Amino acid sequence: MSRVLTSPCLAANLRVVACSIALIAVAACGDDSAAPSAPATPPTAPATPPTDPATPPTDPATPPTGPGGTMLAVLDNRSDSPGIVFGSWNMPNSYLNSVHTGWMTGGPLDPSNILSWLSGARAKGARGVIKLCKGKDSYVKNDDGTFSLSKWKALVGRYQNVNLNPYIADGTILGHFLIDEPHRTDRWGGQAISPATLEAMAKYSRQLWPSMTTMVGEEPR
């Protein structure tokens, strides 16, 4: 399933100019040198066009999960390492190379190890997106399964005394991933996370780190 990263504080935040979490986004930027040349005179279109094989199937109610199946592709203009960052969710620094140039990490992070994650990425010229409210939704849910802003703030607030600013300034941190799929009512106890709540999350993040871009995971529609 294709998703994009968007910023709730767009006017203040647009350092990351194009974001997506999908293999299809990476494939769209691939080498097309092997593609056949277009004919000089296009063929006459048939009366009834065939079904487009590229049309994606209807999204299932529950998308596939697993860190190995979802990729990260982000274009950033702040770092000295320009271009598109390509990597996997929760991918350790030991996997970084000339192809896998970044990661998006949430669950493994805590205030005691985040600087190690970031310094390791920086040492390899890589960049990352950080999710500071842990990995599982259960960490930020009320008893009825709905989203808890207070629990989210409590998790994010644990990092307020961690000096992330050098990694924000040099582009090692691409942005703060606030939450995933806020639109999905089935994921959040039958109640989607409202735009107003997303804005409150972004504002809280920017109170702690004014120059860090904020993002959420959304479907491109």
C-alpha cells in the first residue's frame, strides 16, 4: 500500500520537499533507459480500451505489515548529502551503504540510545526519520482504543532534554514522524485522529524542536 509523509505545519515546515513510504515511489524514479522508444505514429486506439494492468487493486481493510515490506524514500535539501534517501523501517546502521542511505525508526528508540542511532547514521552519511512515540499504537491509545494525545505527549516529552539540534541542523534528522494512518477509524477505536489533534501534535513537537519538520503517514488519496 502506498503512503505519503505530510507535514501538519506546512507553512513552517517544508524542508522535506517530497516524501513517500512506498516501493512504488522508488520504482517511479528508476532507470528507464531500457524502455522502448515511442513509435513515430501512435497506433489507432481500439474502440474499447483494455483494462489498465497498472491500476492498483482496492486497498484491503488492513494493509500488510512488517518492517521488511515497507520502504522509505525522502527528498531532502538540508543535508550536505543531497538527493533521495532510501531505506527500511527500523533498519540498523550496520545495514547502511551506498544503496540504503537512511532509515525510519520508532520502536527501538528511547532517550538513552537515540543519539547513538543518529551519530551512527551521520558517520555513514545517512539520514533518518524518527518516531518518538514508540512503535506500537498501543502505547498511545486509551482503554477504548482511541488515540490519546496525553500519552503521545508523555512519550515525546521524554526526549526534551536530549540534544537533537545538531542532527536537525545538519540534516541527519529528516523529520519527526508524529503518527501513522490517523485517518483509519478501524485503527483508532472507531474514531479517526482529527486534523486539529494532528496540528496540536505538530505544535508540541515544534515547541521542543522549532526547526524539526513534522510528518504523518497518510494514503495518497
